[in-house]
Amino acid sequence: MNSPDSTGPHFRRVVLKLSGESFSPAGERGITMDEVIEISKQIVKAQGLGCEVAVVIGGGNILRGAQFKSSSANIQEATAHYMGMLATVINGLALQDALESLGCDTRLMTAIRMDGVAEPYIRRRAHRHLEKGRVVILAAGTGSPFVTTDTAATQRALELEADVVLKATRVDGVYSDDPERNPHAVLYRELNYSQVLEQNLRVMDHTAITQCMEHGMPLLVFNFKRNGNIERAVNGEAVGTYISSEVKAET
């Protein structure tokens, strides 16, 4: 990555991908507002640098549609995915209230119409909200089943002409193996998309990675639990793992 621009943030517009699990302590479910407030404080600081921020939120802390895939429960998989999309809206409402309690102007937009709760996602309207300095929270994925919120994040980043997708995780970046199980796992600082796909590294689902690769959308995977890392990521500082088509593979 290049060094930060002294006249403003390195990235002028970002899509921040948050998992639903980021809204609760590790190993727990549901929403813990203290966790949401801490994330919101980081988002507000990043926006204060002059960066336009859109947030795509998951729903795994409440319900993940894919969890019913192998279930014997009498529920169709597509129905389960819609239930998961609604979970992301609940998280979006929590994030909206947390941000606004900090004095941040927001708009919650959903891919599934629910006019009494949020605005429908319309690309041009989302553009305008960002230009006006509002944090735009994008919920309900793409509005279609069998599509992950990771893919929704890359899709929205392309539609909104973002400079980068910021993938917030609980680890410091992309490792050669699970660092919680393998103490010798290597942290990669830079990768290209071909390496991610060939090594089957767990970053995002393959559809999201392929979409980024085909359209030249860079991706930064970093640890949001380290206070200030969202701000550092927006500034282009060396946090996490930077993935793009331009990074050369090691020979």
C-alpha cells in the first residue's frame, strides 16, 4: 500500500464489512451494545478523517441462513436465507442507534423493502448519502438467497465505486493456517487474488474473491478488535493483509 495522503485519508470511500459476530463477545450470540458502541466509535473516527463509509453487516450472531443447510428441520434453505437477511436488519438498527448516539448522521438501507424500518437500497440514493457525509448501513445482503454478505459487500463496493473493501475480523489478517490452532501459522502482509484462490485461504467466499479479482477491487483484512485499526486502515497504514490484483506473487 502507498503511504497515507497528508491532505486526507488514503481511501476516500470504503465499504466496511462487519460480521454479525462482531456485535457480541467471542463465543456468544445476540447483540451486546457495548461491543456495538466500540465499533461505532472507530467508524466515527474514520469518518472524521474525511472518509465516506458504507457498512455491510452480517447476521450470524442472531441467525445464519446456511446453518439450516444440513438440518433435518422442516424449513427450506431459501427461507432460512431470508431469515438470515432479516437478522442483518436487526443488527443494522442496533448499529444505526449506536452511531447516532455518538452524533453521527446515518441512513439504514435494505435490499428487501421494509419502508417502516429503513430506506430501500437504491444505488444513486446511497451515493448521495455518502456524498453528504452520512454513514450508510447496508442490510439484508443483496436481497437474494444463497448469496453471502461477503459477496454483498463486494457487490456494493463495486456499485458505490469504493476504493477498497475493509473486511473486519478478530484476527490480525490472513494466515497460512488457523492461528488459534496452529501457533506456527504465517501472517501474510500482501497477497494477490490468485494466491488466495489457489491456496484456498479463508478470507471471503470464492464468489466474493472472484468478483474482486475480475473488477480490480482491493481488499484489506484486519483486526477490528485492536482499537484504532479502522482509522489506520482508512489512512492506508500497514495493518492486516492487503489483497489486490497488483500484488506480485512471490517466486
